[in-house]
Amino acid sequence: MEETKEGQDRPLFTIGDSILASLRKSDKDEYFPAKIIDEKKSDENFKYYVHYTDQDKRLDRWLDAASLKPLTTVKEVVATETSKQRTTRHTLRQLEALKPTNEQFDDTNPEIKALEKRHQEVTKVRNIESIQFGEKFEIDTWYFSPYPEEYGKQQKLYICEYCLKYMRKEKSFKQHIDPQSPLCCKYTRPPGKLIYFDKNSLEYSQEKRVLSIFEIDGEEHKLYCQNLCLLAKLFLDHKTLYYDVSPFIFYVITENNHLVGYFSKERHMLNDFNLACIMVLPPYQKRGFGKFLIALSYELSKRLGKVCTPEKPLSDMGKVGYKSYWTDTLLEALLAIKKGVAVKGGTIDKQSAWATCSVKDLSEITWIQEEDIIYTLTAMNLLRFWRGQHLLNTCQLSVKMIEDHFKRKEEIALSSKNQVRFKPQLLQ
């Protein structure tokens, strides 16, 4: 670390320094351990790009020297840890939710490891800070996205929510969205085939919200799908598909014709993967859209007669969405089995139900792969391993426990009034 005053030719800190960096939470600044990733000179002063230790990269940001403190002694580290223990529960929950789930890519293939290492080096600094998405939303970005160089250097990009064209200048954007302009966008919805339409998507509200899903062929609509992938990369860390979209089918969900999110899958599911990439834009998160798209992916594979799973590794948001979907689907199946309405051959005895229900039986009923069932039920302490096989932990499992789970979910949906739910009967 250089002992110089800010504003001179040399920086106060250097790349690689471990420091304490401020993070604004609950209207006040708190300091957390961080590492300096990059630096730049701005208006005669230096700015530093910091990564917060053990936190997701979406928190990374440019800070000036006044927002940093040197971390020089063990006492300071201990004091920081003690301070973290006193941090409000709300802040800790926010930080815990942002902890990375796939920071290191686990693959023994040296070529894959080398590519991932190169990817991490190229994407370590977020290149675009925010986007204007349509007229309605200005969204802070989370990660690096490989837009062409002249666009990737912009602090803010302007993106049409219909055709996904990206622009550097606000003037160009306003012309593009102005109905009176000869340069106006000709799209009013995504391209592709409409396969789902729900004109009353909010069950707990009188407000009318129309949900639509469009199936888009990556080969037929290359430019749109490439732009969609570039947009998604701003909010996904570990997906590297940008331009090779031809082998994929994209399922785009809209609300009142406004883009919400999408998932993609390979046209030919060679490895029984029913989902390659999933993204919900930040303004629409925590409304059930992720679970909606996951349910759609399973319904599509079910209609093909395939028991499938998503590609791994999952993003942190993907992991949360799948945990919710797998939990609810399995508990619904277990309740139906107990009531005798979901017995589907296999080894289930109607009289002893749960005691004779196997993981294979659950897979046949839910169309979820066995390893995903084992992962989910083990995390819930509802599975035990005995004499070489996985059995339901009937000591922990009860009808009341399941009904209480869904009662809590119902209360949350009633209080928010804007939750959405997939209705398979509406899928064409």
C-alpha cells in the first residue's frame, strides 16, 4: 500500500490489497473485509474496484479511497468479525442470500478448467453499471456481459424491451421507442410462437395481469436470442453462452407484453437436461416467476415422457428457485401418497404408504430425477440411509407438517397479492 495523499499521481491502495470496504445497508455505512480487484483514475482521484470477501460478485463495486480502510493487524480483523456479529439481522440475511454457491467451477477436465479460469479473469470487473430497460425500468447490473467493446465501455446502456436492441445514447433510444419516429421499433412482443396465455394470472388480486409465454427457435431468431443472452449475462455469473444460440430453444415469459425472464434448453436433450439457463429480471423477482419457469420446463419434459434435471452448476438464484420447486412438488406428492391418490405402481403399499415409498416411486410421480429428490429431502431431514437404500424419515414426516408448510406459502401469497402460478392446462 502506498502512503500518499489522494489526488496525487500514485494511489493510496494497490491491486490485491486486503482492506475494509464500506457497504451501505439500512441507510448507514458498514465496513466488511474486501479485496481490491482493479483501479482507475477519475477526476484526479483514484477509484478502486472491490470484491467483498465470501460474498457474491454482484456486490462488487467502484469505491473512492474515503470508503476504504487499511486492514493491517490481526486485531482489526477480529474487531471486524465482532462488528459483523453485531450487524442487524436484516443486513446479515441480505448478505447471506448473496453468498456465492458456485464460486469455483468443479470440473476435472483441464480444458474446461482453463476456460473457466480465463472467463473469471475477463469478467472479474463489471463493465456496465446500469441499463435503461424500456421506458419503465432503470436497473443496476450485477455482472460482466460481453457486449461489443464500444457498448461495453458505457456506464449505462439503453435496451429496447421488445426487440432487445442495445444503444449507447439516450437520444437513439428515445427515437427507437417513439411511435411517431420513422426509426421506431416494429415489435410489440417477442418473436416466436405463443404457447401459453393466462389473462388472469394473479389469483389473489383483482388487478388484471396477462401472462404469455413464447417459444423461440435460436436458429430462426438468432439476433433476438443473442441479445437476450447478453442481457441475461448482466444478471448471471456462470453462463458463457452468448452467440452460439442455434442449438437452443428459448421460452420467454412476458407480463402485459413486458419481458419478465426466460429459460433455454437444448433442442435435442442428449443428457436429459430440461433447462440450460434461467433468468428473471430483478424488478420481477420474488413473485414466483422463477418457480413458474421451472414448472414449465418440467411440464415440457413430462410431455416428452422424460425424467429430467437442469444443467449444473446452478446460479445462486437458480438454486433458490429449484429448492422451492422441488420442495413443494415433493411435499404435494407425499401428501397425495398418504391420502392414497398418487399411488402409481412401484412398491408403494396403500396401507403403509410412506413406509414403502421409495425415491424411485417419487421420481415416477413427480418427474424429478432421483439425485435431485435425494438432495432435497436430505436437506429437509426427511430421508435416511439404511441398509444400502434411501428411506423416508417417517419420524419427521407428518400430514400436519406438510399442511403447515403450504399454509405458510398461502399466507405469503395472500399478503403480497402479486404471486404467479403455472397452470399446465393453459400450455398449448
